[in-house]
Amino acid sequence: MRVSLLAWSLLSLLSIPALAAPSDNVSPSHHLVKRGDSDVKSEGQSTTFNGIEVPPMKALTPDNFDDTIKDGYWFVKQYSPSCPHCQKIAPTWQTLYEFYYTSDPLSSSSSKSSNTDSLNSFHGFYNFHFAEMNCLAHGDLCRKLDVKYFPTFALYHNGELVEQYTGKKSMEGISEFVEEKLEQIKPGSRPAQGLHLPKPGDKGVDTQAQPEAPVAKDKDREAGTKAGEKHNEQAAQLAEDETPADKASIKSKTKPKPAPANPQGISVPLTAESFQKLVTTTQDPWFIKFYAPWCHHCQALAPNWREMAKEMQGVLNVGEVNCDAESRLCKDARVSGFPTMYFFRGGERVEYTGLRGLGDLVSYAKKAVDVGSGVQDVDATTFKELEEKEDVIFLYFYDHATTSEDFEALERLTLSLVGHARLVKTNSAALAERFKISTWPRLLVSRDGRPSYYNALAPKDMRDFRQILNWMRTVWLPIVPELTASNAREIMDGKYVVLGILSRKHSDEFLQSKRELKNAALEWMDKQTQLFQLERAELRDAKQLRIEEAEDRNDQRALRAAKNMRITIREDDKKQVGFAWIDGDFWERWLRTTYGIDVENGERVIINDQDNRRYWDTSSSGASIMASRTSILETIPLVIANPPKLTPKSTVGTFESVFFFTRTFISGHPIIFFILLTLSVAGATIVARGRSLRRGARGGILGVTGNTGGGFFNLDGKEGLLNGGSTGKVFSQTLRRAAAQSAGAYRSPFAPKYHTPLHFHGLTTGLATKYATIAGTFGVAAGTFALFFFGEIPRVRRDILQKVPFLDEYFDRTIAPEDNPF
């Protein structure tokens, strides 16, 4: 045993030198070989590709730009470090540079070469180099080079811009562009079948492998020679041009002409599979109806939907989904009622909530078609023509430094604006001067020629899609819009609305009344803006006064507090006043039943408070409010005063008026309501407890005052209900035990001391408190339910109709949508 252990130990010692000794047969290919290029030097870190050390890519700056690119071909990436697309393409660009830097042009493969100054190296053979330019650090240079988006790939030859790469930003796409240029520089030098390219981030590639997708084009020498001659002619012509950068040709790929939309002019029935194939995974616009065969409104809509699809033949795809057959698809689309209509484009959608007449559907569909063409670029003349046709126009100002991220955020807004307003962009100096634009990019809305500006505090605010859209929702209505079923809630909720009830039958009077309403609205807006600015100035003056006072007293604490004061006043902090008009002939029935107004008796104006279901239709003199700016502007201050100086009228009954007043009070003063509710419950408890104590002191229903009490029961068992005796005593003891179990151990220093140890006042007080609490809780629950029910009637109605279809006709009689814009 010991001999075997000794033998194994000796063998292990002998094996150590063999394991530690370096091998003499190590392939030299495993050692790193540095390849240099005198033209490519930088302060960055070197990398390794296929075992070859690669120096950092050349970084171009204003100091070295002209000297660097004046000789040979330079393929330059112009980028911003904060650009997401630039960050995404960075590994691809770096790997592509490493791949070509280490390639052997004679064999078109990656292999090391010991002679870095050889003319057979990649840079020596083609005089083709890679570089990059940080436009965030060198913005002036990028603006000088007219870089409009990031990343931009530009090819320079002997200091002049030859071409910009506009193809697919991938390893294959950029490599194809580079191969084409290399073939033009040295015809016949590139492999006819293409290259086996690495993946982004790879540190090596099999140089002997065949390309995954061989190039289809011919790479013979004759074709390459012709391509090279053509390229040389283009370069020579470009060199003679005085401003080659401004007239550089931009390469564009010819795209196949897309198939026409809706070729048959029908509404296409869609299933889950066809919906995924035709709608979700494409960028084609679709107008789609979700319906149920049993739905009465869906049946009424069907003829107009078919006619609209016919009108949109060759213009817009139209489809429909049967939610009885495709319930999962409708659930995924969050369809909560029938019919529901959505406009889709790719993965985004917007719901159509307008009227369902043929003209309304066709008008919306035509506006939706404009979305597919992108944001229109306009000049001063075109914008003036648009102002004559459109009430609301969003105008986006850009310049040469506006990035691709800004334009992408702009394109995302178009879908949400369908049916609301027009969005255009411009770089016109005349428009910039008209609207006093001094910073770019900038967004404004022009409503009847009156501009309102989107306040962007930082560049990221111009790319915040949600923030911009929220601002757009507040200003995308005209100054005096027409009240319709699609915008009634948006116009009326949350503010006072000066509503002109007009008639188109009297055209002259109709136009004059609309003009008076608009003038009144503009004057009121100007007045409110001035008051807001005055109030803000007063607050700023008060802050400055506090600062000066603290400085005079040398009170550092008060000085810090004064400087930390923030002026947070906003124009929409108070309940706003809006303006609108309604077609008194079309909505005649609703106006008569709600406001008691018939437009046949003349055009009128009311001031409506939809939140509280009340309105004012008379001025301070008692006369009706007329469609004149004088009458309107005199009445508004009397209505919005707190409390109103004019008596309102209600659009609902007495019970509902109390309910809406209570709801408004609760939503406006939740803390006060909670305090009042707490005090009410506490007061009810105290009153109930006091009554029970007085009843017990008088010898109440339980007769706890003593042996001579006059109650129904006597707890000492002597003169009880059963006239004394053991039976009465037993009953009294049983009652004691029950009371003790109900009231619990009553131990309070403030409790009155009675001769009975069971203290029946505790029982009665506990019951009173319990009942008062139950009553208060029930009241709160009932109020909450009422708030929910009244606010959720439309949703409840939809849910009921889905489960009980035959009630649809009943709802049509009781809540007729054609007679009520709400």
C-alpha cells in the first residue's frame, strides 16, 4: 500500500514541469499582431478582431476634418450620443469597421498581415477609410455640413461629398453599399458571391465560409470597369462644381408601388388571423367596425357603412369584425359596446365617436386618409390657403439641426389628430417672422389666426408624445366650435359654456350671430389673459417685497423662505368659460325639453353649467341673453361670481338638483365633507346616548331605577313582568346574561353609577351608536352608489344590451341618442 502511494507521488511530481512548460508548437496565429495605419489614430482603446489588433476609429473634429478627408475615400458616420438610433447602430458600425480593417483585399478575407505599410493592406489598396463625427460635441461643423438627421452616413472623396447612404441601416445594407464603392474604386477586386459577414459585436468571423445569401449581381471585370468609369466621371464632374455639398446627389432606393387600398370597394370581414396579417403587422390604414348581429344600432349602421366602403374604393381599407364569432379579438381590442369603430394604422388606433350618417363617415374617412401621407411641409403661401379652409392648424417649426427623433415624435401625433385638427410643418423664414419664432423646433396652434404656443422647457419636451398630445387636447377645438354628439362632453364638461342657439334657416342672421359669438370669445380671452398676467405680476411683486424686507432686517431665514416661494398660478386653475354654438333646428327637441327654448321664436344665448345641471338664459335686466357681444360680456361676470349674482335654472328635477349639488360639493371640498360627515355621526351618537341615559334615569323600558321603577322589567326580580316569583327572577337573570354578552364589560370613569351592576344604559347606548353608525355608513354607501350609477349610465346600458338584446328598443324610446348630443 505504501509502495503504491509513493509511486503515485513520484509520478505527480514528474508531471508538473510538463504541465507548466510552454509548448513549442503554438501556432503563431494565436498571437496578436498589431496592424497600424498612419491615417487612423485616436485616443480611444484598441480592439481585437480575428486575433488582429484594431486601432480606434478616426474621430473627426473641426480642427482635423479638412486635413483628414482631403485624400482618399472617407466613409463618415455623423451621429449624436443621445440618439437611440445611433446607439442601436453603433455595434454594427464598429464591427463593420473592424471587419474591413482586418480584411485582405487580395483574398477578400480577414487575415493578419505583418507588413502594415504594404500597399496590399485594405487602406493601402483602396485608400478607403472609416471615421465618425460627434455632432453633439461639434454641432457647428454638422450644421455646416447640412446634417439633418442622425445617424447620417456620408461618403467623401478628396474632401468633397460624393453620396449619402440612405438604405437599410444594417450590417448587410451598409456592407452592400461599401462593396459597391470598393468595386468602383478597384473593378473586379471584390468577390462575385459576396462576403460572409459577422454579426454586430462579433470578435471574429470564419474567413473561409461562403456568404449566407450570395449576391445576385454579376461581378465580372468588364462590368466593374464600366462602373468604375461611370463613378470617375461623376466624381470629376462633382469636383468642378463650386458647391458640391449643396448639390450632392442622394441615393434613393426605388420602392415597389403598393397595391391600391380597398380595390373592390367593400367592407372586408376580418377574423383573428386576417386581422393580424392585414392590420396589425402592416402600416396600411384601416377603418374597422366591431359589431354584433343582434345589435339594433349595428343593423341601422350597416347600410351607411357599406356605402362608405364603396365611396372609399381605392382610397382607404374598410373592414368589419363580428364579435359574436370573434369574441377574443373584440376583447383584445377592448370593445365595450356595439357598434365600435376604430381607425387603425400599424399598432396604433383611435376611436371614431362621431355621428353615423353616411356624410359623417365619409368625411372622417377622407381626413383619416391624409394621415398616411405624413406631415405636410408648407410655406407661407400654402399655410395662408390652409387657414382659409381649416379652423384649427398645428404648425411645427424646424430647422437644419432638428433631429430624426423630433420628426418621429411629430409623426406619432398624426393619428390622434384625425377628425380634430390639421398638423403641418415648416422651415419658412416668413412664417417664423410672422409668429415670432426664435428657437427651433417649436410647436404652436393657430385658431382663427390666433396663435397659442406649446411651452417646451427642454429638448426632451418636444419628443414627449403624451405631454404634447395632452396639450393638443386642450386647444384642438375652434374658438367657437359647433356642439355635436362627438364633442358635446369635451365642450360642456368642467366649465361654463356660452352656448349660442342658432338657426341656419336665416343665413344672414346666422352669420352675424356667429361673428358676434367669436368676437365676444376673443374679447373675453384677451381680458382673461390680461387679468392673469396682472395677478401673476402682483404675486411676483409680493414675493420681491418679502425678499427686500428680509434683506433690510438681515433675516436669513425669512430671506430663504421668500426666495423659495414659487408662483404656481395657472390660467386653468379657475373654472374656465368656453364658447360654442348649436344647430337649433337639428337639436330642436332636446333644446325644447332641456332648456325650454324654441329657435323658431328667435336665436338665443344661454350660459350652461353642465357639472351642476343648471343654466342662465337672462341678463341682469331680466331680458333674454341675445347673440351680441355686449349682452354676453355683461352677463358672464355675474354668472361666474361665487355665489352667482343671477338666479340659475335647472335642467333636471328637484331630487336630481340636490344630488348634483351634493356631488359637486363633495368633489370640490372632500376634506370639508369628511369633517361634516364625522361631526354628523358623532353628533348622532351623542344625541342617541343622551336620550338613552335620560330614559334610563326616568325608569325606562327596562326599569333600571330600583325596586319601585315603573318599567316593564325589574332587574331585582321582585316585581317583574311575571309578577315576581322564581319565574320572574329566572327571567331577570337570563336578561342580565344576555345584556352582559351584548354590552360587554362597561368600565369607564365617566359612566354614571347605578345600583344595578349590569348598567343597562351601556346596552342602549351601544345600540344607539351602532344604529347611528350603520345609518351613516348606509348614507355614504348610497351616495357613492348614486355617484357611480349616474356617472356610469352609458357603460351600464352597453353591458345590459350585450346580455339582454331585446331591451335595446326600450332604451331607444327612453334615451334617444339622435335627440340628445350627450
